[in-house]
Amino acid sequence: MPRQLLRLATAGSVDDGKSTLIGRLLFDTDSLPTDHLESVVDDATGVPDLAALSDGLRAEREQGITIDVAYRFFSTPTRSYILADTPGHERYTRNMFTGASNAHVAVLLVDARAGVVRQTRRHARIATLLGVKHLVAAVNKIDLVDYEEVRLREVEQELVVLAQRLGVDDLTVVPLAAKDGDNVVNRSTNTPWYTGPTLLEYLENVELTAPAATPEDLRLPIQWVSRPDASTRRRYAGRLSAGTLRVGDTVTALPSGSTSTISALDTLDPDRDEAVAPLSVSVELADDIDVARGDVLVSGAVPDGESAADHHPVLARELDATVCWFADTPLRAGDRIAVKHTTRTVRGTVQGLASKLDPETLNSDEYPVELALNDIGVVTLRTSSVVVADAYGDNRDGGSFILIDENSNETVGAGTILEAREVKAGERVRTDIRWHPSSLDRGHRWASVGQRGATVWLTGLPASGKSTVAVALERALVEAGRAAYLLDGDNVRHGLSDDLGFSPGDRAENVRRVGHLTRLFADAGVIAIASLVSPLVSDREIARTLNKAADLPFIEIHVSTPVEECARRDPKGLYAKAKAGELTGLTGWDAPYEVPENPDLSVDTTGADIDKIVDRILALL
């Protein structure tokens, strides 16, 4: 009978002794190659450097810290183990996220002297976020507190409180001294008061529950489509993430919804006629339906009395997810980023940031401005095309994703799906759209209207006077015989952006749309006047770049009227509602407004002569 496989990940703060613990575990289970062991033995003492057994990078040995995830393999007569040694340094928190993503058990190192610290809380939160159901707290260096039971109980109480805050049902606390091997593999005589298991005894006996293996819960993301020759039917290959599969099973391809049956199944095992997760398989379908990389095969048959919705993933275009951010550049609402989910990669927009975890208190700060390096927060993503998604609690593969910077191609974040929202009936996203240049030369178009096109972008707080200035500017231009058109924020939301709300992501999308529209107007020889709050520099920069890339003039006007004057005017009653707590997210009040650093013109409309402001803008044009 094959030995059961257990995946575990170690985590903890710097210098808590993870590398030493892993070295001791490998050494005491006789899991080290002789040449590896000989390479780390001190010639003078003949004692192996246990930490060096797991720190494989030169930089790790030089600095005495773990930097990258290192995988180690060992076995006992009962089980085989894959151990992910994850870094403790806060800088490398992202690597802990990676290492724990497939773990059954998380081994959380805690220094007996320091107790629960910031990184302990952060790593415990990541473990629970990633669905690790079993947490064992290894209270290390118990020898440095004279093997005192009182100190262990103090640390144990801190850990129990932490587990309760995180909803951890299975927490085991083991006192040990990794350097000398106390309670790692062998029971220690120095802790006669401890009657619980050693670390290895815990790992040998922890109960693992296998994922559901029923045909109705089938998930097969297609990774590769092949056709060896013209006489062979197409084969669809991928790794089962849930369920079972046999020849003759009815399957449905999502997102298309086409149905067929399995006519051939290859698991690379000629004696196996059924595939179960997580096997990699290749299947052949009885019908020539449209199936491509990124599609997901699910069961085409459901039990009587149940609907497909009870067993199928969601065809989602909007995801609420918990994200751990890996990059130095912060993540903000409105940012555009690639989302790699199973075998499909789509473009996504950050619609909003709902909360950010405080690793000190484990409380969540609502509506943060950004997620910085190693921050964990709840984010809403809108994708450019369908994502066949599960909640992470239901399926780890279908409920997780990574975020990729489209410019650098670097992985900048990872997330787990809390909720996936469905696509509207008949909704499709075109991916074959290309920009088609006009057959007319721009000079001919501008000559026909007698002027060169341009964009004037007015930004400022609500009630700052943007619209007043914009209306007066449009009138002055038209009266002077110039072609001009005002794109006021309120007017745009009646049509072009009537599908958008006022979340940070929707605001960013509104600015993007208007930016494209001003470019089209300016390209046609019209002076486009955009009057929008557009609170973020990054959003306004998109509009500027769109126009500048087409060699079109872009003039940014900052209407810098102070918020006190805007609140006094308050023509729509927004500030009064915000002050009364009836309205949240009002720019300049409880939502950020980023002042332009180098506007072409900054004007304050408080008691100002609007005609004189218009004259100054006309001079710029």
C-alpha cells in the first residue's frame, strides 16, 4: 500500500529557528544524502550545521536567513512528506504565501522568549487564508527559558487567542529545542511535564481529509489541445482539480456550455480506467465541440432534484478576493493588471479596495487608498472576459489566481476568491478588435474645420467651479468660430458611463472612457473640454498619455478652490450629507484627491472673474 503524502509548510519570524528545525527533522529521520551531510559537518567538532542543511542559496548561508522557498523531501514508514521551508523575513512574505498554497499543515515557529510577534500573526493569517486546516505551533528554544512549563503556558495562551481570532479549529502546541532535538523526532527528558506528541508524532497522526471525488463535482481546466495527425481526434489535456472521470461520462465545456461525452481517457496508467484529482489526464470527446486552452470541463449530468448551479463553477466577470500584494509599487483602485486563473489569463481592473489587514491587531482597515508591499486586503476585480471560478473554500485551484504586471511580466500578487459574480445572459467580450486608422489625413480633417484639435482637462473637487469654467470656455470658443464640445462629468454619466457607479474602480473606468473620447474629438479637429473630478494622478495620466501618444495637445487645468469654499457652495448637498454621515466616499472629504503636481494652469474660483480665467485658458490654446 503506498504511503500517504503530507505537504507541510514552515513559517515564523527571522531567527526563530526554522532552518535548524528542518535540519534536525531531516537528520533525525535519516533523510539526508551522505554527501550532503558531509558538506555541512564542522571539521573541528564533527557536528553538522543543521541550518545549512536547508539553506541552499549562498546568500542565505551568508546572511543567516531564509530568502526563497526551499522544498525538502523525507519519509517515514507511515508517510511521505514534502516540506516547504518559507522565509521569515517580512520582505519575503510573498514566498510564504507561495509555499503554503498547497499545504495540509502549517508549522508555525515561535521563539519561546519572544512569544507571538507581528510575523507570527501575519503568517498564521496567511495560512488560514490559504485554507490550511491544521496548525502546529512549534515553540522553539525552550532550552533558553530553562525548559519552564510556566513560560510555555504563557505562549500557549497567546497562541490560543490568536487561533480563536482566526477561526482555527485544530491548533497543537509543541515545546521543542530544535538545535538539540528536544521533542522534534524524539521525546525529550528535559520536559517531563509535557505529555503531548513530538512534532513528528503529530505529523504522523494528523488526519487528512481528501477532497470530494464525485463525478458531479468534476473540474478539468484545459491546458493543452493537441491533434497528433489528421486521422486522430483532438485530445484535451489538463490536471483534474476535483471530481472523477471515466469513459462515457457526459461533460460540459465552460464557458461555452457545449456538451459531449468522454470517448477516450489516458492517465499514463494502462490499468486505470478512472481518473481522480489531482491526476493529469488527456481526454477525447465524442463530438467536435469548441474547447480551447483555458476552458473547463465539468460534469454534464447532475443528480435528480439538483441543478447544475449546485455543482458548476460561476461564469464570472467580477471577483471579490483576498489579495496578498508582492510588488514595491502599490496596488490602487483603477489599476489594470493581468489575472492568471487556472490555465486562463485575462485582463483585469481593480474596481475597489474594500479592506486591508493590520498584522498587529488582525483588524481590517476599511477602504484603504492602496495595498503596499506584503499587504493583505480584500479587492474587487473586474475581468475583461469570463473567468470560470469557484470560491476558494470550495476548490483551491478554481478559487485562486495570481496577478501579473503586463509590462514587466512579473508576478505582483496572489489571491483567493471570496465571491464570483455571474455574467449577464448573452454577455460576451470581443478579443478581435483592432484600431483602424482613418483613410483621411489628419491635416485634411483639421483644414476642414479650420483648427487643430486639442483636449482641455479640468480637474478639481466637487463644487470647485469646474463646470462653470468649462461652460464659459465652450461658449467663448464657439462664439469665436471654433469647434468645441464640453464633456461634463454629470452628462457623461447619463449615457456613456450610465453602467458605472462611484466605486474607485468605476471612477477610474469613467476617466478612461472620457480620455478615449477626448482623443477621438481632438483627432477630428474639435477642442474637447472635459470637466471631471478625476481625483487620482494615475487616472489623469492615462487621459494625458492617450492624447500625447497621438500627438494631440493636452492641457490640464487644476481648479484649486479650497474644500471649505466647495462645502459652503454645496449645490447638490453632497457635503452636507457627508458631514451628517449619510454619504461616504466624497472626494476631498473622506476619499482622497491627488493635487496635480505640474498642471498647465491652476485657478481658484473663489470670488474670481470667470471670464478672466477663460482668457487665461484661451491664451494656452
